[in-house]
Amino acid sequence: MKTLRFLLEYHCCPVWVLDEQGGLIGNGLPADMVSDKNLVNLINQIQEEYDNLFENTSTYFGYHGFENEFEKQLFFTKVNSAIDLLKQKVGNTYQIQVDVDMSDY
């Protein structure tokens, strides 16, 4: 069974599609899920907000993190909502693998 891996990486969609052996098929929602505008919007928001946690200039790249604990909690509420929506959408089509731990941020 293919896997949808939820993983936060700078400038990447948080959804990774893996084949049965764990090899990367692609980064982004599978074609059969892009019609769900709520899911697409939520995934895009998460990606944009995550990218904004970093500074990337021609001379510097670094992680700045969240402004405060409240902002962090709001972000991870969105992450959990996206994961729940993915689980609802996939049914028996994909396994879901979540590689996000709040304590890492």
C-alpha cells in the first residue's frame, strides 16, 4: 500500500507520497485529493507558515521559530486538522505516516 507521509520541510509541501517500498513518488497531494479545496488551502497555509519560520537570504539561512507559544499551538492545531482531513480522505487507499513532533519546534 502506498503511504502519505506528513513531514515539514522548508519550501516543500508537507505531504510526501511514497510507494510500497518507501520510495518517493512525489511531494504534494495526490491528484485524487486536489479537488478538496479545504484540504488544499490548509496544506498551503501550513507550508507558508512553516517557511516563514526561517530566514533565507543570500548570506544567511536560519530557523527563527515561533513568536510565542500561542502561535506554535495555533500552527500545530492546523497541522492536526490537516492530518485528520487526510485520514478521512484516504480511506483504504494510503497509509498515513506522521513525522511531526511539536517538541522539535
